[in-house]
Amino acid sequence: MSHFDHEKLDVYKAAIKVVVLIEEVVNQFPRGRAYLADQLQRAGTSIPLNIAEGAGEYASSEKIRFYRMARRSATECASIFDICQQLRIINEEQLQISRELLLRIVAMLTKMSRS
């Protein structure tokens, strides 16, 4: 079975894990936090989508542009998770897992944006 370029990337696999984690987290949000759930889901989904678009590009300047957009979405997710922690709508374990994943993603994308 053949694969798309992005499917081979560790950063893409980590980004998919973030999307799955976000779904789990959002399902436990209290009523009245739909705005936060929506923002987190959009930012989270944007990470693997931009990685896939970047991996599919031939021009390195375009690849870098998409990887930078993915990195910005990852840092946006980190900020939203911080807000969720302050509002006490996620637990410490979820926050820790999300931070570790997002830090890894940002580090990989930063490196990919330079090469």
C-alpha cells in the first residue's frame, strides 16, 4: 500500500494524537464553553492539515510556510489548554500530555522550517 508523504512524518503522527486528545478533552467541557471547544478543535485540526499541505508541496518556501502555520496552531492550542487549566475544565494529566505533545510538535516544526 502506498502512502502520502505526510503520513511518514513523526510530526504528523504526533499532530493526530493532539486531535484525538482534544476530542477527549472537549467531550468533558461543561455547558457554556462551546466557544473554547470550537477554538481548540479548529486550532488542533489545523496542525495536521497544514503539515499535510506542506509535505505535499514541492517549493521549499511553500513547505516552510505551511509548517510555520502548523507551528502557530500548535502554540495556539498550548495557550487554549492553559486557559482550560485556569478554568479548571481539564485535569493535570491531560494538560501534561498535551504540553509534551505540543512541545515536541513545535520543536519538530521549528527544525523543519529551517531546512
